[in-house]
Amino acid sequence: MKKILFVMTSHEQLSDTEHKTGVWLEEAVNPYYTFIDAGFEVTLTSPKGREPPIDPKSTLDESQTEATRRFFIDEIAQERFKILFLLHKPKLLIMMPFFCPEVMVRCGISVKNNS
């Protein structure tokens, strides 16, 4: 079985503001399901080796897609997004040599306001 290392952001606050950010849920679960449905083994990780923060705006009703609705009823996927990080804390740099060249990077938003 082919393996995919799925890298998601560890960034949880937008620059020097109080605005929460993180992985846009649809941008994470859509490719996740594409890989899983195609038979890939997906390992989740982040630069800090912890559960990626989910952008709160991406969980609002108006942001939902077929993939996010699937995620909200898929207990296995929800556990994989949480438990893998809480128990195993996969570190990105340690895992990279074992998974290349199939690496999926989902960075999230990181914007510095220079005004």
C-alpha cells in the first residue's frame, strides 16, 4: 500500500491579532478522503507534531461541503485527526525520509499585517 504523509499547519493565531486560524477543514478532509478512498495509507503530521488547529470559520454551516459533512459523521476520521497527534506526536522532520516522495502539504493561513 502506498503511503502519504499529510502535513497540516500548526499555526493557530493570525499574526499579531486575536483571530484564531488553522487548517481550513474542507482543505484537509477533501484530499484526506480522496487518498483514503484511493487506497492510500495516510499518516497525519504537523510541523510541531501536535493536533492541527481547525480554523473555526471552516466549521460554520456556510462552509460545509460533501467532504466536511462526511467528516462530521465519520468517527474514525475524527479520531485519526485527534488521537494520532495526542498519542504518537509524529514529528515532521523525523517522518519525512520514510514517506517521500508522496507528501501532501496543507499549510493554512499565516499572514503578517505590516500596516
